[in-house]
Amino acid sequence: MSEHEQQRPAGTIGRLREIGSRPVVRNTIYYGINFSLQIVTQFGYFALISRALGPGGYGIFASVSAIALMVSVFVGLGSDHLLIQRLAVNRDVFAQYFGRALAMMLMTFAPAIAFAFAIFYFLDTGTFSVFGLFYILAAECIFRKVSFLCSATYMAHDRAGKQFAVDNAIMILRFLAVALLTLTAETVDLDTWALWYVGASLAASGVSLMMVLKDYGLPCPVFSGFEFRQGFLLSLEFTSVSGMRDLDKPVVVQLLGPAQAGIYTAAFRIIDAATTPVKAALYATYTRYFRHADKGAEHGIAFGMRVLPVISGLGLLVAIFVFLIADYVPLLLGTEYVEAVGLIKLLAVYPLLLGAAGIGADIMRSIGMQGTRVVLVFLSNFVIVGVVWVGCDLGGLEGAVLSRMALQAGIVALTWGLVARKNTKVRNADASDAR
């Protein structure tokens, strides 16, 4: 064997180590493991709770949770996302932004809860009592928000391993809660489950907060300097994103009933869990958009264009995988969910759309198009209600899925059209400056 041949394996291994040491690659791997573990716990949790509550009970729970998640985004007025953006550029401001985020959450919790109950008044909430609804709201609007703030802290510091622990704590504890509940109770009603749900969420937020305080110290109690405009825009955007993800569920409950809504939601939850590789790549690159865009909008756009083929490839692989495994879903959830198989196959292309939409959204946030992005997703929330309503009326569950996917494709096309237009303006401006 020649000296060159002997050195080649070492060179290959060295090259792989070099690639693996890059922060983006390392974080993508961490996020991949992170979301993979979430898939296991999410599937286990989902299988247990969907069986325990049945399609009808699960449909009501999904509808109530969807509203709670939407309202929860306004708790803190976007201060958790502001923390990510500011710490991604200057990590010395952690204490101020973490303290400011906690203060803002404290001030906005009560109005958010009141607003949520006003919405519940007009919706079918099944057998939930007032206390049961409050438990769900507390879980999503207080304890989940604290957990996300801790996760955001580790994301901003590029500590994907610690973020891994925080993100999975809430899923694992909720899984253990439903497992213990189903083992100790003959039947599970919505109020009982809500109590266990909020208990698991409380435990997860406590663990997460202790981790962050141990790693970064106590936050500064800041009650001034709030970036209300930017925070409100972020809240409006992510509430709208949450609405785009879940606002169709209450519509299906109202038009087709809780049982059909449970099947519809089950199909979306399967797809949501299967998009793990796409989400991992989006999370791993999120803070880098702001660092590239800090040098100029063209750098942020160029970074997104480099990421697009990779995430699209992942989305295509996931789409094929989802289509192939759809027939086996009733073995996991039970025969009551056989109707979900066809819906899952219709939704197989969703990971591709999610990846493209996510990259476009990250570019727009990083290059000063936050206002345009907010208007786009905010208006989409009004459109989705009407679109899914018509889809349900004309084609039942299949009609709801197809109309929902058509709207998602339209949003992706519009998002990238706006990014392309901005890119053209930036290039023209650069060309003018060069002259």
C-alpha cells in the first residue's frame, strides 16, 4: 500500500471531523437527536391520550389547546423571541432581557386568560369545566412559556445540548403523566387529564428555570425599556403562525363534530411529528440569519438561498416516508382512526411546504421585513377559517385537508415572491451605489 493510500483514510476521517465540528452541523445533529426523542415521546403521548379520550374527547382537547396556544403567544409580548434576536448578536445582555421577559409575562398573563375565556364562550368545549379550561390555559400560557424562554436562552447561546434537555423535559413529563393516568384510572375525562397536564407542565418549567439560573445566574428585575412595537409584531406573527397551524381544528369541531375533528387532528399530529428533520435544520440555522443580515440584507437572503436546497431535500425524503408508513397508523392509534390514513397521504407534501415557508419567514424577520411578514400571516388567519369552512362544507375531512394545503402553498409562493422582490431592490440599490 502506498503512502498516499495509507493517508487517505486519515484524511477522510479528518475531513469528517472538521465538518462535524462546524457549529451549524453540530447543532443540526443535536436538534435532530432532540426532535427524534420528541418524536418517540410525542408518538407515545399521542397514542395514549388519543386512545384514552377517544376521537371525540381528543378533538375537543385539541380544539381547546389550539386556542390556548394562540393566546399564549401574547403572554410576554414577544419578549422570548426578542431575547433570541438580541442575544444572538450580543450575549452580554442576557440578564436584562431574561428579566424583562419574566416581567412582561407577569403583566400580560391575566389579560390573556380573560381573552381566552371570552373565546371559549362561543366554542364547543365539551365536558371541560371552568377549572379544566383554566388548567389548560395555565399549562400553555404560564408554564410552557417559561420553558420556551429557557429553551430560547440556550438557542441564543448556541447550546443545542442544553436546549435538547429543556425541549424534551416537557414532552417526557407529559408522556409520563398520561401513562400514569391511564394506568391508574379506568376512564379518563377531560378535567382529570387537564389537572395532570398542568402538573406535568409545572414540573417541566421548574426544571428548565433551575437549569438556566444555574448556567447564567439571576436575571435583572427590569420593568422598563420594553420594545413594545417589535415585541407586538413578533407576538402578532407567532400568534398568527400558531393560528395557521391550529385554527382549523376548532372550525372542524364546529362543522363536522368532535369525533371527525379528532381524526383530522390525529392526521396533522402524525405529519407534525414526522417533520422532525426539517424542524431540526430550521432551528439549527435560525440565529445565523440575524448574524448574516447584520452585515446587510443581501447576506441574509444569500444564506437562506444556500440553506433552501438542503431543507427541501429533507422535506422530500420525509414526504416519501410519510406516504409509505400511513397505512400502519391504525395499528398505533386504534381502528377508530382508520379514516386518518387517507388524510395523512394527502398531507405528505406538507414537510416540503413547511421547510420552504420556514426559510422564507426567517429571511423576512432578519432583513427588516417583519411588518410585511406579520401582515401576511395575520391575514392568513382570517383566510384559513373561511377556506377550511368551505372545504369542510364541500368535501368533509378530505375537503378540509385539501383546502388547508392549498392555502399553505399559496403562502409559500407569496412569501418567496416578497423575498425575491426585496432581493431585487437590494441588488439595484447596490448597483446604483457602485456607479
